[in-house]
Amino acid sequence: MLKELSELNAVSSREEAVREYIRNRIKGKVDKFETDNLGNLLAVTGENKKGPKVMLSAHMDEVGLMVVGIDNSGLLKIKPMGGIDERVLLSKRVVIGPNKIPGVIGAKPIHLQEREEREKPVKIPSLFVDIGAKDKNDAEKDVNIGDLAAFDIKAGEFGDRMFKGKALDDRVGCAILLNLIENTYDFPVYYAFTVQEEVGLRGATVAAFRINPDLALGFEGTSAGDVPASKKHKQSTRIGKGPAISFMDRSVIVNQALVERLIEVARESGIAYQFRESITGGTEAGAINQSRAGITAGILSVPCRYIHSPVSVLNLDDYENTIKLADAFLKSIERKGLPV
């Protein structure tokens, strides 16, 4: 399932493929589901049960590129959709638009660059996508301005319990929700598969207002900095050390009782966990937290190396332990009520 989700293309605002995949997976397993005006897929189990209303969220979209111009040569001008490091783009394969036209991201070859050009990363305005067209008219037969380009990567396991693929931020969150939706809880659980997170937390803002939960928990792939160039105190999270509990980021300060309940449940269940030590970046919890009159919201994250790049890497034990911790947390609400 994680492989299938990773290989689907859903750059922000074009989430149809992932939404359709999830819709087919949850048919017959939920009380009802619907797609709202923005494109969020919202599902609920235990709708008529008593107890607190809990929202679980994960975003369907991924970072990518938009075609913003077509040169007379047939090369495509591009702009980023979401936060992408320009340094990782050169020579990467992409597929463009609904017909998945193959292309390669290119730039002026090193042999023709001035010395000062070779000493700096190639900026987006100097990059283009080559689809093999002979001129502009030829390119326009297959590609339109406004089409979106996704990275073209095959996902799968490698090494020791490792998994590589594109868009693990946040297809891993979608996969976690699809695992949890198989379970039964003694209170209403709303599953929000959201859109346009990478361009401003837009889907979660709308979904939270619609659902108006008593508590929300988001799931995401977050940055793991456990690579040689990173100092230990700047690594944020580490692969293989368990799900990461966030206490704060740029968008939210998580309710202390919620953080303490997650820690308590992890310890009681013998599930390895870590803290997300960096407070940079924002998450859906920030948008949910400020919805309506304020909603208690937190985030559980799966550490991923190289997120927002053509290929990311996660540890399957971290992924499975995040599912276990989320399930144990929801069961703790059955026993103890909401954390307060």
C-alpha cells in the first residue's frame, strides 16, 4: 500500500489520483465519506456513537512543479509547487500533466558555464523541462501551461527495513490512516485526507472547520537529519528511533496534556518514540488548532530522510510503530477520556 501511494502523482491542487485510490480502499469500512468543495476526502466511523469526536488527518498532496511557459525551442519553463530545494532538481525525471508526459529537468551544460556559474547552485529560472519536443508547437501538442509535473520514481524496500520513494511526506500519513480505519473505537473518528498542505495548510483549515472535533491528531513524514553533515543537536529526528512526538513547531504549541498522554501511552505499550527536536516548519496541527474557537491538536511524525526531494527514505519499523502508538492513544481515550 505504501508503494502504491508513493507512486501516485498528486502535486498540490491535483490530488485526484490519491483521493480515488483512498476512496476505493475505504468503501464498506466507514459509515460514510464525502469530498468537500476544496477536494478533501472526509470519512467517519462510529458516527452515532457517544463520546468525544476525534479527527485524524494526513495530506494527500506532494511538492512538484508547474509549467508556466513554453520556449520557442520546446523546452518548458517551471515554477515550484511547495518548498523544493533547487539543488536537487537538475537531471531528475518527471511526468507532466494528466497524460504523464515524460520529461527531464535540464540546464546549461557545465562545459558552457562561466566559472562563477559553476560555483553556485542552478536557480529555478535557469532550469527547464525537456520533453523531447522539436519546437513550441510540438510541445503544445502534449503539454499546457498550468500542467503540473511530479517526480518519476519507483518506490520499494531496500537495505535493512528501509523504504524509498517519492512523496513520503505525506503518503506515509495517508497509509497510517488507512491502517487505523480498519479498527473500531468507542467514539466517532473522522478521517481527513486533505489537499494543498504543501502550499499553505489549506485543506486542513477547511476540514477542521467542517468536522469541528474535540481533538485532532495529524500524521506526517518529517525531516530526519541523521546524516554525517548534521550536528547531533540539529538532527530534528533520527531514522529507526520510533515515531516523533512534536511539542512545538512554527505553527503550533501542542497542548501539554496531549504530549504527556502520547508519552505515557508509548511507555505503557513499550513503543519506542522520540521528540521532533526542530521547531522550524509548520504542520496541519497549526491550522486545525486555530479553527473555530480553538481545537486541541497534535502531530505524530515518521522520520524521513531527504523529504521534499525526488526520493525520500524511511524505516518501516518507525512506520509500523507510529500506527501502533496511534492505535494505543485512541484506545486510551476509551479508557480515560480526552487528555486534559
